[in-house]
Amino acid sequence: MNSFTEQDLLIGARAYDLNILGMIYDRYSPGIYRYAMRLLGDECLAEDCVAETFSRFLKVIRSGLGPKDHLQAYLYRIAHNWITDRYRRQPPTPITLDDSMHADKNTLPELQTETIMEQKEVLLALRSLTADQRQVVILRFIEGWGNEEVAAALEKPVGAIKALQHRALETLRICLVKGKKDDIDGIK
Amino acid sequence: MESNNEIDPGLRKKLSVLQLEYERDPEKVKRGRSAFLQEAEQFAKTVSPLNKMRHNGWINSIQSIFMFRKKEHTPMFNTLMTIMLVFTLVLGGGGTTLVAAQNTQPDQPLYGIKLWSEQFRSNLTNNPQNKYQLSLEFADRRFEEIQNLFQSGGIPTEEIQNRYINQVEQTIRFAMSLSDDRALNALQQIQERLQIQNQALLQVKTDGTVNADASLTRTRLMIQERLNWIEGGLSNLNQLREQIRQQEKVHEQDPQNPESNAEQATRSIPEGGAGNPWTTGTPTPYSGYGPGDCTNCTPSGNGESNPWTTGTPTPYSGYGPGDCENCTPSGNGESNPWTTGTPTPYSGYGPGPGSDPSQTCTPGTGDDIMPQPTQQQIGQPTQAGPQPTTTGTGSQATPGSGDPGGKH
């Protein structure tokens, strides 16, 4: 499976080769799901995002358009746009604590709660960024992509990606690090 | 990781909470994969690239040269762009055409657009004062067009002249719709303009042809006539308002013929002696009123020269034999069919004096007396100058052959 390059996969996809399309799904859907989960924090929404991403990909191929290279970046861009539209359409779903929720046997509830709160805090901070800045941060520091790959996904030059990254990190630092420090100082 | 050097360690730690591996339900993965392949299979079965899409590659290639590369297929964006482009072309192109049309002359293709735009502007204006000012401006434009035509060696057609004079009349009409004070000021303003324009025409040099001179004279006469209106209006505003109302009635009766309404109204002057409804002042030379300047005119006699009546002349209408002091009545009493009584001096009936009163008139036999006015006589309704003879000269003046003008 790994012997297929992105170009090979794209050629197969344009020919509606179901094996190749299956390979594409297997290779890229986990990453897109993870990406969606990190931004949306909801399994159902993340599944919807994956399904919609691949459906749009098929439609684009059908219309004769679509990417000529950087298939992975292209799919992430579709997912990113879907998530951004979702943000615009409706506010973030409030996280509620259900009585029926059961604690993970392997982790203490207080630790789990702390993790959830930290995740929520980071997600809120990410939402304060612009869509492009958010995508750069996620892809660069969470997914671990290189500048060139991110540039391909956003269809921007590498220099622009670096500028976006710089501004995004500055904003996050203010929200997550400096703000917290000020809070602590205030308590003291 | 290369990115680790670019980020604050504290921040990296914060972000690491998102680097959890999320367990995905294998069942959902299977269902999602199956749905994706099913959709792909449907596309593969039924859809090959649409015909119209097949050759779109080269369009995109060309677009990519001039435009930013599209990230995704965005039909809504394309539709909006198309609509905006159409609006831009229509409005922008229309605006450019309108601006370009403003300096056109009557013989140029965009002149109609110029007139239309002026009409549109006038219709959009509600304030009577603004309407008047606008109309005055348009009248100036019409005059400039005529002046330019003369100066370029052309001859303004009757249509162009009428358009100008109609605009002047329109301006007067708008001026009359103002309050009395403003109307008087407006009339004075129009009067000044017309006087300046009249003077300007005096200085115009035509190419010397008869047509050009006649056209120039006609234009000046038109201006002169409107000056007379204004003169009357300045002395009696209500009278001018009444005249305008009458003129509008004439216009309503024949809206298809936009030829100078005033001219039509002038032609429809009622019975002789009732005066000129358009002016109470002294007739101006060449204005069409007052005695003519024809000294040696011979009546044309074709009967078509009098458009006012084709009926039988009535007493005191100015037709029939004139009053001749030295003439002897023809004797058979048939020479004047309009009265059987004794002709009253200066009544217009009875034998005429002939052109030379010193000549002795010989009573005629009645054969050469016109039993009734001929078409020649009808052709001279109110001609008041030196009178033409009909069938004879004064030396042979016989009863009935004298002054057809009767009373003057």
C-alpha cells in the first residue's frame, strides 16, 4: 500500500478505481478524524467531518477539477473548511456532565476532569485564532507537518505560513501562558 | 521535531493535551468506508465527466494566468461574480455612454441618448424652480447646437430648430408655474438669454446659400416671437399664463405633431379683427403680424394660399369689392351679392377706387364684375399692404375690380 505515491492515488481516484479509493480512505481518514476530534471534541461531528470530506473529494473529481498533487493537504483543507463553516453556523456545543457517565477505570476522575478542562481551555484559545492561523498551529504542532506541507494545504507560500504561525503562537501565548501567569500573580 | 524549536516550551506543553490519540470506533470506520466506496461506485457507474466539463481544463489554465487560483469549485461565487460583472458592464458601460453622449451634436449617433438623459433628469426633478433651471440649461444647449451647426457650415433642419424653440417654450412654461415674483424673475432671465442668443445669431456667418440664410432668419424670427411673448408676460403675467394654457390645448389636440406648438397656435388665430392672442404689443417686422411688405404682389390665385377658409365669404369678412369713391356702381346690382342695400362708404362693399383715384371709372357692364369672390381673392385674407389688382388696373377699374381687401 505504501508503494503508491500521492500521484498514483490521484490517478486511480480519477479513474474511480475502488481499490485505490479504498486505499485513500484507509490512509487518510484516521488523520482527518483525529484532526476533527481535536478541533471539534465530538465523535459524531468528527465522523461527519470525515464522511463529508471524502464525499466532497469524490464530487470534485467528478467535476473534473480537484488536486493535481498534495492529496493529503487537499483533504485536510476540505476538512478544515468544513470545520470552519461549522464554527460559523453554530456556536460550540456546551460540554455537559452526564450522571450516567462512567469514569475510566484506568484513570482517576479528577485527572480525567483536569485533562478535559485543559483541552477545553486550549480549544477555546484556538478558536480565538483566525481559521488560517488555527490550521497552521494544528498541522504544525499537533499533526507535526512541515512548513512546505502546510503551505501546500493552505495554498500559501512558506513565508506566509511562517508569518501566520508567528502571530498565532503570540496570541496563544497571551491566552494560555501569560494570562494564566497573570491570574496566579493576581491570586498571590 | 523541527517545530519544537519554534515554540515556547510552556505553550508546547499546553498544546500537547490535544495530541491524544483518539480511539475511533472500528464499526463506524467500516461503515464510513463502505459508504464512501458505495458513493464512488455510483459515480463510476453513471457518471463520466460531463461533456461540458471535459474541456474545461484549458479554461482553468487561462483563468489561472489572470486570476488567483481557485481553492475549490465554488459555483455560488462564480454566479455572484457573473452577476456583478454583468452589472458592472451594464452600469459602467451605460455611464460611459451617457457621459460620452453629453457633447454630441444632432447629427451624431449618440444624440438620442443625450436627449433621453436630459428628459430623464427633468423627470426626476420635482422642484419647480429646479425644473425651470434645468430646462433653461437645456434650451442653452439646443441653441449652442444650432450655433455650432451654422458655424460649421451646416444648416439646422426644421426639426432641430423646433426642438430648440420647444425647449424655450418649455422653459417659459416652467417659469409660469412658479410664484408671481419668481415667474417675473425667471421671465427676465429667459428674456436676457434670448436676447443674447439673438445677438449671437446676428454675428453668425453662414455659407451664403439661400437655405442657410433662410434658416438663420427663421431661427431669429422664432426667438423674436418668444421675446414678444415674454414682453407681454412681463407686463401681464396672467395673460401669458392664459396663452400657455391655450397652447397646451392645441398641443393636446395634436400631440403627434410636435412641430412648434406656438406656430400652430398662431395659425389658429381666430377671426380677423380679434387680434393676436399671443401679443398685445406693436407688431414686429418679420414676426408674421401686421401688414405685409409686398408691394407688387400678384395674388397667386390657386386658391390654396388661404388655409383659413374655403367657404363662402361673409359680409365684413374682408372679401368682396372695395370702396371706391369715384367708381360708379356697375348698375346691374349683381356685382355685390352680399348686400342689396346702398353700399356704405368704407364698408368694404361697392365698387373699388382702382389704383388711381384720379381716373374716371366707367360703369361696367357687369360682365367683368365678379359675381362672387374668386379663389384669387380668397387667397388674400388679411393682406393689408398696397393692394393687388385682380383683373384690371386702376384705369380700368370697374365696379368690383378695386380693392379686394375691402376694409383696411
